[in-house]
Amino acid sequence: MEDLRTSETWRIFRIQAELVDAFETLHDLGPAVTIFGSARLGPNSPYYQASESVARRLSSAGFSVITGGGPGIMEGANKGCYGGNGQSVGLNIVLPMEQSANTYQDITLNFRYFFARKLMFVKYAVAYVIFPGGFGTMDELFEALTLVQTGKIRQFPIVLYGSDYWKGMLEWMREKMLPTGCIGVEDIDLMSVVDNPDDAVDVIAKHYRMCTENVPEERRKSHPVNIDMM
């Protein structure tokens, strides 16, 4: 039988190696936007097409784009950024279903551990854009809200794309969570809802300009605005 003490100890080194590789690879990435959404929405989906458009506009504005590196919305976003001014980054993870790396990546990292991968999504991001998705997308959304709400990272844009998809969740927050006292009005205001690519990019660009107005150019390129909090 495997010695669990030895197994757990060596797992720490595997985790450490995964983090070190990611830190070294992404250190000079510059300002980036992480885009989430379903792996199941392919090229015929309007959300896939919108993610491609948002990423293309972000790249033109000088932002890199980070995704989970798989198909669906992730592929659309990587495709939109690929070949532009920004770097197209895919943070892939080994899963029994769905996950296979798309081909539109300038930088590819492969993860074994979800929590190491999740750290990289937020550490190098100056904003999140959340497209319609399933449990994984919801997980990333609520983790970001929690990190901002608790002050573990600086407040940054959390942009929900597609008002029709998100309206039920937002109504439930306002009608159930808020009156019960589980959240405050300011917590709902942490999210922005948009329905077109230009509005998504505009929210992010305005926030980034405000945050970096007095930051030297060299520091702006090498350190995202929320890195000091991590």
C-alpha cells in the first residue's frame, strides 16, 4: 500500500513546481483580462462570437487575454486575441471530459491542480469578463466576488456578458440575498452587465486608466494592478 505520508509530502513539491512554472512564465505578461464561459458553446453560438470580438478589442487596446485554454467560449476568446497586440494565454487543466487545449494560444500552461490554476486567473488579471457558463464559470464568478468583497484583492471590473442570461441570478440576489441581509447593496454593485463587446471593453479600459494614471509605464507593464494584494 502506498505510504500516504510520503505521497502527501511529494504532492507539495508538485504543487510548488506548478506554481513556480506559472509565476516565471507569466511574470512579464503585463495587463491582462481573464475571460470565462462555457466549454460547450461552440462557434455557432452568439456568445462564442461575442467572446472572440471582446478579446480582439482587448488585444487591440493592449491587453492580453487569459482563458482556461479549452474549447467553447475559451477558444473564442483565445482566437480573438491571437495574433494581436496582446498575448493569448491558455491555462489548461487535465479533466476527464471536455478539456482539450485550443490552438489559439501564444502561451500555454498545463495544470494538475485547480487551486493553482485559479490563482493564476486572478493574479495577472486587471478585470474578469464572465460569459454564460456552468458550474465552473459560476465558481470563478463567486470566488472573484468573494476576494473583492473581503479585500483580498483590489476591486476590479467583474463584467457579466449577456443580460438575459444573468438577470435571473441578479434578481435573486436583489430579492432574496439583499433583503435577508446576507449581502449589501455595494456587493451587487461589484458587477457590471453588458450586452455588446464595446461596452465590455469600455468598462475595463476606463477602470484601468483610472488605476494606472499615476503609475510609471515600466511598473504598469510588469505588475498588474492587483498583484500587491496577492
